[in-house]
Amino acid sequence: MMSKRATLRCCFALALALVLGLATAARAGAGEREPDSGAMTEQARKLHVEGVEHFRNGDYDKARAAFTAAFAIKRHWQIAGALGACELKLGLYRDAAEHLHYFLEVFPESGDPAERKQTADLFEQARARVGMLRIGANVEGASVTLDGAALPAAGLDAVFVEPGKHAIEARKEGLTPARAAVVVSAGESRAVELRLGGAVPAAPPAAGGGPSWAVLGAGIGVTVVGVAAGAVLAAVANGKGADAEELDRQLDAKNDTAGSACSSPAAELAQLCADLDSAVRDKDTFTNAAAGTFVAAGVVALGTAAYGVIAALSAGNERHEQAVLVPVIAPGHQGFAFRAHF
């Protein structure tokens, strides 16, 4: 049986051979053809070669940084293989499995079989240290997260995770989310099927805000003003009545005839009679005005109260009936207008 030290030496030799082989293939490819959609860009090649030199010198952290930068520029299978080999040396088994799997998935049919075999061996080493999930959903287009991080839709058939417990969730607008908690061991593969539920019940429309404070305030204000105006008019009418009574007493005191002093007034009583007639007329006018103002204020008060009650009831009704009751004050007309929509 091979010793542990011999096994480690074998793994290192395999990883170094893979990285150097990828670098050689990249340089050869650069001399044979111009960059295209399937080739690494010049900057990515430079970073890749830089990573190979760091790897050869045993500086795996710098090598990984260079390979990661190159892979960010161009997701090329050669860079993915070198990056995975470096991560395997650093003990980053989940990342190594992900990048080595990418290498194997997109490795061209025209590629060197020996190169693919070397990468497959490295992948199996990383794969033995991590778990793998195959995630599916019953609804196409659902977004999936693993431990809160979004997963690309294209990679759900092979999601590499650290051994332990993980939370998975699938969401799609209008549907009830699906959640699952899984525990996976090193080297284990598990299939997880997320089943989103039916349509999420639409939230009921918000209930109306109740009666409008502007309308209530206007109604109360008009009522207060009407009552105050009616009180003033009533006071003026009472004053005019008192004036008329005083003039009537003066006429009685000066009238020495049996009849009314103003039916055929003497010259000295004519002015008193005219003043009395004016006072009586003013009293009647202000009395009628005060009565009308009080009635209008009462109508507005009742209308405002009715509006408040109806609006409050309609606010809690599922059908949201709309009712508006507006006080109306106009010369010769007092009342309120009622409008409802059901």
C-alpha cells in the first residue's frame, strides 16, 4: 500500500503537471490563432502564465490570485483547471471541485485525453471532501438561493457544498416559496426537489381611511359660524324689539285719543310713528334671519354627523362603498348634497 507521504507527492506531481500542461497549451494556442470567443484574451493569458510561475515556486496564494483574476476576465476551461488544481493544494476543496468540474464539463472533444484524465483525478480528490447537491424546482424560472446566496440557474445540477447543514429556497413572483433544509456529508450527493405552491393570495385592498377630516372640519366650522351668526342676529332682533316697545310707550304717553296714536297721527307724533314702524320692521327682519341661520346651522350639523357615520361604516366594508355628504349653504337655500357609489 502506498504511504501517505508518497500519496501527497503523487498528488503534487499530478497538480503541477496539469498546471504546466495547461500553460503550455495556452502558449501554443496563442501562437497558432488569433483570439476568438473560445480563446483566452491576452490579459488572461498573461495572468495565467503568472499564476503558473507562482504555482511552480510553491506560492499557491499568489497563484490562486492570478488564476482567479484570469478566470474573471475569461471563463476558459484551461484557467478553470489551473485554478482548481491550485485550490486543491490550498485545501479549498469546495472551490476546487467547482472549478475542476467546470473544466471537465467544457473540455473540448479535441483536447488531450491525458490532460482530461489528470483533471478528473484531481476532481475526485476534491469531490471526496465535499458534498454535492442537485437542485430542481417544479416551476421554470424560479430563483434559487443556498444559505441566502443566489445560485446561477445553469449550475443547479451540480452545487458543491461544505459538509453539514444547508438551507435552500426557491422563489417566483406570485407563487408560495419552497424551502428545504438538507444535511450532506463529505463525498455524498443528494437530489433536492423544491415544489413551489399555488398563487400567493392577493392581499385585500386596504380599507378606506374613514371620513375626510377636511369635510368634517368644514361642516363643523360652518355649523359654528351659523350658530354664532344666528345668535348675533337674534340679539339685534331683540334690540330692535326693545326699541319698538320704548317707542310704543312714548306714543301711548303722548296720545290723548281713544284710538291708535299712529292711525291718524298728529304732526308731533308722526316721527315717533315712523320710528316705531321702522323698529318693528327691523325686528321682524332680524328675527327671520336669525331663525333661518339657526335652521341652516342645524341642517349642516346633522349633515356633517350623517356623513361621518356613513363614511366610517363604508371604510370597513369589503366592497368599499363610497359616500360623500357635503353641506350646501346658499342665499335662500340651506341643506346638504349626498352622493354615493356602490
